[in-house]
Amino acid sequence: MGSVTRATPKQEAEFFKTHPYYAEIKDKTFYVDEARLSKEGSTGDFVTDMHFGEALHRLKETAPEWHTRLQKAADKDPAVQRWKKESYVYAKQEGETRPIEQWWDVSRFDQVVGGFLLGGPNANIHTMRNWDRKKLPFGTKFRKELEDFEKALGRNKR
């Protein structure tokens, strides 16, 4: 997150005229549609959580050792692999066209990591409140690596 700066309100207003997302990091600039997130129910320090969540998209570059550990654990965990396939079926119904491995590597894997770290019934980001780590199939091997990653980040407050 360190080398990324927040866009100005003017830059964000312009950016979100053409981008349907809640947030995005583009060219080392963090854009967040704070008003929309708040209006739709996000509370607390959701901007910081969105920044962190967006930074997870670059985990492969920013913390390659952790990315590899997490990816290998997910690949070896049967529960996660079943969840991956089930999620892909849903994504295809919603219009996903990429092959499953590309979809997983580019879009879904970091979302699952973020769901574990930021999700739960009391999550600041309203879209993360259904990501309950006690109910979702994070498996055993993958869950252990996620817990270790969370501790390494100093986020083990749950």
C-alpha cells in the first residue's frame, strides 16, 4: 500500500464516471467511491479496508513468497478446489468468459484472500459481510496459511 496515493476528489469523480467498481488501483493511484460505499451501507474505516483489499490484487508482486504459499495451499486443499469450481459456474452464469485458471488467478483468488481477511458479519465494507470465515469453505491447509498471513500482517484481531 505504501507507494500508492489516493486520487483527489476531482480525479475520483472523473474516474467513476466510466468505472462501475467501488475502488481500484490504477497506475499507483487509489480511487475509491466513498460516497457510494457509504450510501450502500459501508461503515467504520471502510476506506482503509478498501485500500487494503485493492492492494491484494498486487500480492504476487508485493509479497511473492506469501502469494506462492497461499496459492499452493489453495491448490492442494480439496474444499477450496470444490469452492473454486462452484464459484466459477456461478461466474459463468454472470457472464464470465475467461478460462477457470485465468479467472481464478486474475480475479477470484485475491478476492477469496480478501474475504478471509476483511469479511464477516461486522465487516466495514458492506459487500464483505457475507464472507464469514466460520461458514465458507476455506479448507484446512489454505485456512492455516491465511491465518499465518493474517498474523504476519498484524491483522489477527478477530
